[in-house]
Amino acid sequence: MKGILFALAGGFFLTFQSAANATISIGIGTWQAAAMTQFTGFVLAVLIVLLLRDQSFRELRHVSPLYASGGMLAAIVLFSNMTAVHRMGVTLTIGVFLIAQLISAVAIDSKGWFDMTKKKIGRTQIIGVVLMIGGVIVLKW
């Protein structure tokens, strides 16, 4: 149940962040807004680590450089998201993002990429992705 609540919170915050970032980027530029978002996120994360007195940051030296580069991917996500919101609106952007995430997630789960546990992807999962695509097409028209 906690996983579902965190996923819902993440989805809500991603949508709010998309709209806010797109608005901010009009005034300061898209890459500038992405940098600001990354920086403020970094500051908040560091403050939370300090408040929790979490010492696990000492293990950072054991993190693979491939996985440590996730923040760079986040900058590209932010830029792509803001640009898409300007061109398509929030609803269609989030719909298309969800489809891209589902397709990527199916590939990661089925192949076990990024040290994830391999999961069997069956007909029902594929039907679910196809239904999502259909839903976004309905949203568009």
C-alpha cells in the first residue's frame, strides 16, 4: 500500500512540477529552469539527509558511475518535459510520458536491466500498454 501511495504522490508532484517548470522556463529559459529545478531538488535532498542524520552517503564511492549519472538524465527529462508542455499542453505531455515510461519499464523488467529482478512480461501487460496508448489517442482527439 505504501508503494502505491508513493507512486501516486510522485505522479501528482511530477505533473505539478511539469506545469510550474514550463511556466518558469518562459521567463528564464528552458535549460535555466532545468538547472534551477535540479539545484533546488539537490538542496532539499541534502537538507532531508541532514535532518534524518543519515550516514549512508559514505557509501557513495561504491555507486557505479553509470547509476550515479542519473541526475544527468533528469536534466534531459526536465528539458524534454518543459518543451513538450509548451507544444502539447500538460495533459497530452503527461500521457505520452506515461506511455514512454511504461514501454521502458516493460523492457527493463523483462530484460533485468540496471540490476533489476527479471520479471515475466505476459499478454496482459502488453494489453495494458496498448490500452494506455489508446487512451492517449482518445485524449488527443
